[in-house]
Amino acid sequence: MSRLVKAPKLHVTDTGLAGALLGIDLDALRAERELYGQLLESFVYLELRRQANWEEADFRIHHFRDKDGLEVDLVIECGGRALCAVEVKAGATVSASDFKALKRLRDVTGTRFHRGIVIHDGEQTLSFGDRLFAVPYHELWRTNG
């Protein structure tokens, strides 16, 4: 794992407040896709963090970046062992290239890698190969009941 780089990543704790402080309304946010992506990533982080509090297992959320600059937005470590990796994409379409960093993390971590997910703004859940999936972000609130 000498290819990994430690780098902090900050998330705002209230994306609505962040938008208000930036003076951005919904139309401006739609026009500024990079900012929308950053706020969406923080929103997903906060939602996963909130849901992790419901579980008894120990969850830790990290960020992955290797020396080649490949990044995974969120790496969720469950119980000190299993890893689920999440990429957040503001767009509605997902392609195989969106999984490049997830595949790198899967290759580096081996059997610890449980699942890699690209959360997107589309409608369908799709498989992209070995333990890799594209999942719409509205699935964050879906219940099994």
C-alpha cells in the first residue's frame, strides 16, 4: 500500500447552509456543475454518516487517493475490515470510466473490498462488473420494507 497518499478531505456539515452562505439558489447551482458536485458529495457523506449511526458495527469513513492522483470520494470501513467505496457523480449517466478509481482501490485492497458504488443522478441501478455498481442517489432513502 505504499502507493497510497494521506490527504485530508473536508465536508460541510450543512449543504443547505453552505448554499445560502455562497448566495446560490437552485438555478445557479444547476449552472455551476462543479460546485453542485462538491455539495452533492458532502450531502451523500452526511447521509451515509447519519445512517451509520443506526448500526451497531463500527463505521469509519475515509478518502482514498493514490500517488497517480486516482481518488475515491468515500471509503467506508466496517468493523475495521470490510471496505465499501463510493464515488459521487452529479450526472445522470454512468460509464465504465467512472469506475477507474474504484477498480484501483479494489485491486489494492483485495478481499477487504466488499463493494464499489458510483452514486449518480439517474434512475437505474446497474452492475459494472466484479462488485461494482451504479446506484441512483435516491436509493439512499429506500427502505427494505
